[in-house]
Amino acid sequence: MTAVRTSPARRTAPRPTVLRTRGGLSLRLGRRALLVCAALALTGILVAVLSLGMGSYRLSPAEVVATLFGDGPPGADFVVVDLRLPRVLDGLLAGFAMGMSGAVFQSLARNPLGSPDVIGFGSGASAGALVSVILLEAGTAQIALGAILGGLATAAAVYLLAWKRGVHGYRLVLVGIGGSAVLGSLTSYLYVRADIGKAAEAATWMIGSLNGRGWPDVTVAALGVVALAPAVLALARRLSLLEMGDDTAAALGVAPERSRLALLATGTGLTALAVAAAGPIPFVALAAPQLARRLTRSPGPNVLPAAWMGAVLVTLADWSAQRVSGTGILPVGVITGVGGGVYLAWLLFLERRSGKL
């Protein structure tokens, strides 16, 4: 009688979760990435509730929730819904858009430094918005249009200047940094042309601030997320294939330049509308994708986790700004700038240690 030796069962990787829509679109997410998205969304909501209760008229988290459902203390409805809620929602939506656009551009550049605020696309949107603010004295809708036109014009210029039988990562980053310097000179010139009041308003706006944001700003940010985020998610598979190289992507049925242009346009649109809604909040688009990737521990662009990470970073920075200043006058860009500078130094240290610099 011979014993039959059975081979041990092979370990199989957990199957990714597939999210499908009625329109036939699907998004593959690993279970860990899905849990990270849920945890980040919950964190963003909790920080938002805490922010809604801060200020001279303090409310507990339970009172904030009761007020949102129409059963809060006397006078709380006006303070929470009319004054504080637009600021919090604007931060959530703008951070979501910045995190997602950062994941797109870092993946296209194949470089962790390839975020829109480094390669000039955010600077282009800021310059377009400043033209609307200083020269045209425009309202919210015109500022959003100026930001979109400035961002798209900058993206087109950087793309064409970086083109040499295709667009490659470090060339895109270097050309973008040069374009950002040129646009910085343009914004300085606009400051010189403006009167004192407009220059002070524009300087505060350029830091990135949620102070005084209203429902029109929330509408602009929501428009960017609702209109462009589904397009980015639909193109996420192509983005993952482009990271393997143009030849591999083409062999797998993806048109590299056409896909890159579509991703460039959608990512620039997200950046421009986020800048129009909240100002150019620095380092969010740079840090969010890398932090999200460290949480998910999965390769690829991680566009949805990066988006939720961006929302958490902006709301957390705004909450910290209110805690530090007490009145919420401190712009949120000051907090992200300090934290982002430390993060950038750490990122450059890792790049140098790995031999990439």
C-alpha cells in the first residue's frame, strides 16, 4: 500500500474588490486599499465634525451632528450650516481633488516630485486666477474659468516643451519647474500692478486659505470632483499600464499619447478647480499620493486612496490652523507649507539614499 503525498495548498493572493457602475465602468481595488479609503473617509468626517464645533461659539461633536440634522441648540443652525459648513466642505472637496491630481501627475512623470504644484500646473492655475482677481476684479465663476484656462495653457506649454519622441518623467519635471519659475515672475508682476488692497487679498489667497469661503466656492470644488473624478477613475487602469512604459502599454492595447493627454487634461482640470475654490494650498498634491501608497502597500497610482488622503490632510491642517490661531485667521497653506517642507526634505533624503539623485 503506497501513501499518497498531498501537496500543500498554494497560497493565493486575495482577489481585488471590483466596484462597478451602471454605465459599465469598473474600478479594481485591493481589500487593503478599500479599507484604507474607508478609514481615511471616516477620519476626514471626524475631523470635519470637530472643525464645525470650533470657534467662539463652541459646540460638542454631538451638538454638531444634531445641528446638521436640524435638532441643535438655539442659534447653532446659522453658525454651523451658514458660516462653518462651507469652509469645511470646501476643504474636503479641494483636498480630494488635489490628492487625486497629485496621484495622476506623479504616475505620469514616474517621479514622486512630479506633483502639479512642483511642475507648474498649479502655478498656471494660480496665475490665471490672479489675472481674474487683480486685473478683471472677477467673481467666483470667472476666477474658476481663469484658473482652468491658466492651468490648461501651462499644461499644454510644458507638454510641448518636454516632448521629444514622447514625454518622459524627469524631462517633464525639469521643464515644469522652469515654467513654474516663469509663472512666479508673472504673479510678482501682477502684485506690482495691483493696488494695496487687491495685492493684500491676492497674497492671502496665494498662500491657500479657507477663511471666508462660501457656498459658491463649494460649488466650484464640487463641480471639479463630480465632473472629473469619475473620468480619472475610468482612466486609472490606463495610468497603471503607462507606468510600465509606453511599449508595454501599447502592446496591451493602450494608446500611450492619447491616454496621457486625456489624463493630463483631467488632472489639470482637477488642479485648476481646486485652486479656484481654495487657493494653491501647497504640498497636498505632493504628499498625499506617497502617504496613501505607504498605507495601501500596493503599487500603482492609488488615485482613490490618494484623493481621500488629500481630503484628510487639508481638513486636518485647517483644524490645526484654528487650534493654533484660535480664530481661524491663520491660512491653511501655512500649516501645509511647514509640514510639506519637512516632508519634501525627507522625500529628497530617501531619493538620495536610493541612488536616484
